[in-house]
Amino acid sequence: MTSLNDSTITLFGADWCRDCIRTKKQLDELGVEYTYVDLVADPSAADVAKEISGRTNIPVVVYPDSTHHVEPANSDVESKLRELSLI
């Protein structure tokens, strides 16, 4: 079972998912610390992601304030990171 750390971002994704790769790259480029949950390596974590988002779409990005995005555009992620003063 994957535990969510409420002081960091958690990114649920898979290596075959283009949106996941894009969001992961964005966080890396911005130097934002996050926990990556690989749904290929940990298939049971997909249930956790679905429980959070109510959907089966990925990536699911969970923020320290317990809000989340599903399949976010880079601009959505950047706006949220600014709102949380993480960038």
C-alpha cells in the first residue's frame, strides 16, 4: 500500500503514459520534490489513485494541500505550484 506524505507532491503514473512523462519532466525541470508512484511496478497503487480521483485516468498529481489534478496541463501544474509557493 502506498502512503501519501502530506508535505510533498505525489505523482501516480506509468512509463507508457505520455502525460505522466510530461508531468514528471516538468516537476524535474522546476526542481520540485515529489514522490513518484509507478503503477506498473505497484499495480495496487492504481486503486489508491482511483480512490483519490474517482477516475482511472493518469497521471494523478496529489498536492500537499490534499487537492489533486488528473491529466493536468503543464499550466495547471505550474499555477498550483505557485499557489502553494513551491516555485
